[in-house]
Amino acid sequence: MSKFRILDYINQTVVAVKRFNEGEILKLYELGYRNFGFNRDSDLLNFNLDNNINKHFIGYLQTNKVKKIINQIDFLHSLSTQRLCQEIQKHRIDPLNCFIQVNLTNESTKNGISINELADFLLNIKKYDKINIVGLMTIGHPDDLELTKEAFKTLNSLKETYDLNYTSMGMSSDWEIAINNKADFIRIGTKLKEVI
Ligand SMILES: *Cc1c(COP(=O)(O)O)cnc(C)c1O
């Protein structure tokens, strides 16, 4: 019997690098994973596999770190402020694929814009030619799967409303809910760690 692999369910699995050591990363690469996700600039700067991988920044990006890392990544999953847009515009060389992070679970500690700010946000960032919006990202509720399900359903319908390409949603605890709601990218660490 073949081993459980999230790749068998979805091609655009972003491996959350923070959960793995170097040997495990190589093993994931050998298993076929090509999308790696970072939430720390230091992890990113030390990371070298080959030119066929995509590097995703999935965590909160401080504006003072932008200059250092912005030309080393292929996707940013956490765009949520004008200030960050301005910083990217200033330092990025070619257009960067970005997901706008939307907070759909009303947790005040969580980053992301609210649903009623989304239309204006999309309009306001049209002027930045270094930002290429590819979709929307959200993070589920840490312990309420019903709220998470609602959030993922909403994210998918927002994607359609605004005619965007992708959603980024689902982590180890809720990736199946994400796939049931047509996730395009899921971001997995812990669950993969268990099986390699
Ligand atoms: C760490 C992280 C993940 C993966 O989390 P797991 O629970 O280990 O799968 C996904 N998204 C973001 C933004 C993360 O920081």
C-alpha cells in the first residue's frame, strides 16, 4: 500500500518549511514536492534546492524585511496592508504573485483584511505594477471546525465574485475541509511530518 501523501490529493501543496529539517526537506523533494512555504526570512535565505521549486512566503511579512527577501520568493500569501504594497512596489524587480489574506473568522489577533474591505483593497492596489494578485488566502479557526468550514466556503465564493485564480486555505488540522471547498493551494507542515 502506498503511503499517505497530501500530494495525491492536491498538486499545489505548499510545504510549511518550519516543521522540517534539511534531510526531511530533501525527502519531500524526492517525493515530488516543489512548493515550499516560509514564515521566517532566515529560513528562506538559507534555502537552496534547484530552480524548479516555488518559494512561498506564507507568514506575516514585516515591512522592514521586504527589501531583504522580496526578490527571493515566487508567491506571497499574506498581503494585507497598503504599507506592505508600497514596500513591495519599491523593492521588487518583476511582478510578484500575491494572495490577499482575508480574516474570515473575526479573531482580532489574526492578520488579514476583513471581507468588507476587500473591494476597496483590490481597487487601491491596481496602481502597483509589481503586485500581481493571484487569489485570496485565509487561515481557519484554531478550534472551531464549523467556523472554518464557513470561512473556506466564503473564500471560494469571494474568489469567484472577484474573478481571481486561486484560493490558499487549509493546514494540517483542516486541509480536508479546504479540499472539499475547492482549495487550490493548501499549506501543510505537521501532517506531512507524520508520514515521511
Ligand atoms: C505553519 C503554517 C502552516 C502549516 O501548519 P501545520 O499545522 O503544521 O500544517 C500553514 N500556514 C501558515 C501561515 C503557517 O504559518
